[in-house]
Amino acid sequence: MAALAAAEEEVLPLLDGLADRIAVAAVNGPQATVVSGDTSEVERVSAYFSELGRKTRNLRVSHAFHSPHMDAMLEDFARSSGTSRCLRRRSPWCPTSRGGRPRPGSCARPSTG
């Protein structure tokens, strides 16, 4: 994985036709995109932006998270997480992504989609 000082729109053309090897892992800001996937492809994209004088940083991770390499484990993850017992929370919880309290049952089961 690598963090790039680049807009997602600048990165995407460099990933064309390589969806099974590299992907945008995160967009952390207008000029902050993270890519993940095959080491050679991540290095290629990172080198491209380095040559343009942009900051790039290889991220020290154990896996290519948020990349096509994780797809193989999704079915097993869904199956094993489906056997977990979900308990009613005891303390208030407010997700930052939606900004409000969840409706009863809205957080009952994890989803990969």
C-alpha cells in the first residue's frame, strides 16, 4: 500500500485494466489517495507521482488491505461473522459517517457490501 499526494481522478487512469492487481484503497482528501495491491503495481504508481515531485509514502502493512487480494477471504469472513452473536449495546453510540443515532436493529449484522 502507498499513500499518494494525488487526487483520485489522477490515480484512476493509471489503474485502468488492472482491477485484479491494484485498486484505490482510500481517498483521504482531495489530494490524498491510497493504493493497494501487487507490490510491483503499487511501486509503479508511486514512482509515477514521485517523478512529478509529489509526496508518496509506502505504508507498512501485513496485507494489501482494500485491494483485490482481499476478495478471496470475503466469503469466509461473511460466513464466520454470521455465526457471531450480536448483543444489544449498553452505551450510547453515534456513528460519525451518518451523524445520528442508529435505529434499533440497523447494526444487527455485519455486511461486506
